[in-house]
Amino acid sequence: MKGGISMAVSAADKKKLGKWIKQSREKKQPHLSQRQLALAVDITNASLSSIESGVIFPSEEVFLKLLEKLQPPPELREKMLILFANAKGTPPPDINAELSRKPKLWGLIRQLIAVDPSEEQVIQIEQLICAGTASGGNKNDIE
């Protein structure tokens, strides 16, 4: 939703995401039938068929379940998340899910927004986080 107005998802975005979901399902090893995947994510076979053919766009909950079951390659997963976020006019659903699970991050995000870091500062923050992870820091240490 942007400005209180529900964002309509374009037909092109529905088709592109549906194609990527179908390709991921067909490449999954062991092979997943449409019926098996639908059961695994708790939707009807008809709903999954409509998603894969680009007729309907999945809800955030269903989309995250599909990603979890399909485990697409990281590059494709990122493209799918970005397309979903842009189509819905929201932050990426994986970010929303993490924020829901970890409310302590809300304050940190508010502080970052208030500071309004420059592009250079954002890069420095990213490098600091990456350095902490590379030096043996656990990604779960930041909770």
C-alpha cells in the first residue's frame, strides 16, 4: 500500500513471478509436482496453478512459504523478493518477517532513519557488519 491506496499488481509482474516459481518447482530435486508443492504450502492445487500461470499474485505468507519449500538459487531468490516488494509497494517480505520476529530491530532502524546516514556511512555500516560476521561473529549475536 502506498499513500493509503492499495497497489494493483501488474499482469507482467504476476506472470514473471509465476514463471520463476514454476521454474523453481520444476528444477527442485527431488522433483515436486504442483500438487505436492500446493499441499506443502497449504494452498489448493488450483491456487498454485493460478500463481504459476500469472493469473493471481500470492499473498506475502504464501510467497514466503513457497520460497522456503523451493529454495531457489540466491540470485533468483533475491530477484523474486525484489519483484514482490516492488509489485506490492512494500519492503521485501523476508525483511517484514524478520522484523515481526525481532521487534528489538525496530529501534535500531528508527535510529538509522533519524541519523539519515550518507551513502558512504551506509557502506561503512555494511562493512562493519560484514567484518563482524567474517571474524567469527554469529549472525544471531545481533538480537
